[in-house]
Amino acid sequence: MLSSDDHIIKKLSGIAILLLLFYSPDSFSQVNILDSVFTFRAGTVKTGNALNLISRQTGYHFTYDSRLIDIERKREFSFTGVKLRLVLDSLLKNDSLQYSVVNKYIIIYKIVPAHAVTEAKTDWEIGNISGIITDSESGEPLLFATIGIMSKGKGTVTNNNGEFLLKITHDCIDDSLSVSYLGYYNRQISVKQTIGNYFNIKMIREYISIPEIIIRNQAPQEILRKAYNSIAHNYGTTPAGLTGFYREAVMKKSELQTYSEAILQVYKSAYSGTIFDDQIKVIKSRKIENTSRKDTLTVRLKAGLNSCLLLDGARNIFDFLLPENYSQYDYRMTDIVTVGDESAFVIEFTQKPGIDFPLFKGSIFINTYNYAIEQAEFEINSAYIQKNKGDYISYQSKGYRMWPVSVKYAVSYRKINGRYFLNHVRGDLCFNAKQKKKLFNSSFNVFFELAITDMTLTNVSRFDREEIAPVYSVFSRTIKSYDPVFWGNLDFLKPEENLLQALKNMNVKLQEFTK
């Protein structure tokens, strides 16, 4: 059984993720590129290559539903003095496709007929927005990117494959979808264009040219101190109600041992002037157990729900953000990057030489204007992790020796109407186990994750005692079964490919992912 013991919990309570933003990128030209005239003489090429050629010549990137366009199909791509709109019509051979230009992007989509939307919706649901977020240059997926409705608290994050799925209600139809990722230009797409489409949303990296002397002259500790003193202002002095999707899994090598997931409601206490702790209530949950009597060693994650609460570094101040702990760390400001429409100091930290117990190392990001805590990625110093292995392993099977290899965390926040809210929490733990008199080790990978999908500041109240989830327990043991048709209108994170493959190997078919 794996556990974050009180000692490590206290360490986690002293860590904060900081991402600070003030920079507003220049707006792109709004010239209607679709009516501009171009010449292409490429002959017969694949559709995907043709779109790439258009991007190179125009400087505009494409966002489109991958199910609507066969990028492998070969087309004639020779045009002289033809409007780009007509080039696309000829290339895609589909009169029902629509084109929309937003900043430096050309969005290709198919409008869902109004009657089809009406027939498909339930009492509150219109449809899904889904897709993958990628880097425009490399095509690599961007994990944990934030996707949200501009004027609301509704949103989600991408999984480790860069994929996302978001349920859209009728009151969002005239709003915009916002996509943000650290170091990239923010994206905005009309919700009407996204309903029923599966988009590959390509993000353009933004490079801020900052003279090295500016970076050298910034004192990291002073930036951290301002972030620490600005918590109440940035995160609020009134409670909030959050809805989130939680999941955790244990994998032995590539084989899934346990997988549990749930929809949660979180009572998020004020960030100052309160004696109340955060609370969690489980709305719906399911699990898979893939162990048998042949398994001589099984692992369970203990207190995963509580760890998600403790990793809110603005609420439970992280070790390296506390001013009294600055003497234990070396800090270095390495860069300034964009986040959405603002910018952030990038501060790296590691424990000082001569300290012989495990602290953290990683990067934090602090808003350059309001000093809000936005994001952090950090891990236990691997050089000393063995000294405190008891902080993670609360029970060890007889005949086995078990030890941690790495313990990593990531936390991010989302700004909604001027106030910051917890957005995403992730913990990844790797362990090795060795049976006595056996030659080889067994490796275990454990993760837990919470993605906030909605929030409210109205009618927020604490839960009744009988409703509160046992956050210190082994969560999987509180769930009875696994239902492959389960979430309905609730937002959830799609399992990554390795998890889907593991479920497939167990003959578990997730009906919500069938096309």
C-alpha cells in the first residue's frame, strides 16, 4: 500500500506553483486570407501535404476535424492566381465544409444542422467538443493543456496523449472555447464551430526576447515572497464550489492492476481567514480490479483524494514558497514565458548542498503582473528519496523489499473573471519491488489526477458529515464495480492509449469511446 505519510504531507504543504502573467501578445492581422489570390504548382500531392504547403506560403495554420479530411488522399494541387477559398474547395471536394479565420488560423469545420442538435440534446446537453492539442511545428501532443469556456468556469485538460473531451450545454453555444498552454499563444474558437467536430488544435509557440541582464537582475526570492503575500488577493477570501474528475491507477509493468475514477464535488475553503478545511463529496464512481490469487504482490494508492487537496499549493503553502525555507533552496530565474495573454517568470529551484534529507526540485511560474500562483512541476530529490521511503510505503508484503524510484507532481491554476481557481493536479510515483531470493525486480507505476471541470461561487455550502468522502482511505476499496456505460452527461478525462490498451486486454469495452 502506498501512502504520502504525514512527514511528506507536511513537505507538500510547503510547496507552491507560481505562474505570473502580464504580457499581451500583438494581435495578428485580420486580413481575410481566404479571399487572397495564390499560385501553387505542386502537381499531385497528398491532401495533408497540400495543407502544409498552404501554411508555409500564407503563414496561417489549419485547425480541422480529422474525420472530415482524408490527409492521405492524393489531389491535384496546381493553381494560378486563384482565391484560397476556391483552392480549399477544390482540394477538399466537400461543399458542406465551412472556413473561418481567427488570428493566424484557418478553421475547417462542418456545421451541425439545428434540427440535428435539437434532436440529439437531452434536458441540458447539446453535444461534445473533442479533439487533440498539438504543437504546430512538431505535431507533438501537448499534455495537460487547459480547455475552457471563456465566460464560465466550465473546462477540462488534455490527457497524456493531448486529447480532450468537453460536454457543452445550451447556454455555452454563443460563447468561445479558449485553449491555453504554457509558452504558447492562446487560442479561441467559436463553440458553434466545435460542436460535433473532432479538432486537431495546433498551438503556436511564442518566444519572448528578454535581455539576459533583465533576468539576472531579478531576485527570485523577492518574486516568491510577493507571490506568497498575494495569495488571498489572487485566489479569493470566499469559498468556492468545484466539480472535478478524479482518477487513479496502479500498473505493474504494462499490466493494469487497479483503475478507479469518479466525479467529485469539492468545497474549496477561502484562501485566508478561515478555520475550515476543504471537503470532497463523491457523486459517481467506478473501478476495475485486475488481480488474482496468483498475484503475490499488489499495490494500492492510499489517500489519493487527500493528496489532491494538499497539492493545492496556494491553499497549503508548499515548502519552497514559504519565506522561512528560502535558506534551504537555491533559486534561479531562467526565463519569462507566455501563459494565455500574459507572461510568467520561470524560476528553477533545488535543495542546497549539504542538506542530507529529501526536499524538492523543479520549476515554478509566477505571474509578472499580479504574482499569482499559476503552475509548477516538481519532484522529490532522487539523491535522497531512499532515506524517507517509509513516507510512501505504509505496508510491505512479507517476503518483499520495496522502494521508491521517483515521485513527481504537477499543479496548475486557471484564471476565471479575475480570480484564480485550482485547475489540475497530477501525481506520478514509480516503485520497484523485489522478492527475496528472486533475481529480477518488479516495477510499479502509480498515478492520481484531478481535473476541475466546473466551478461556482453562488450557494456554496459545506457538506453534511455523512456526505464527506473518506479522503485518507484507499479510494479503490470504497467502490463496488465498473460500468462501461457510465458518465452520461458528466465531464471526464479520456484514458490514455496505454490505459485503453490495458482495458482492451482485459476485454473491457468503454462504450463512451466507441465511434
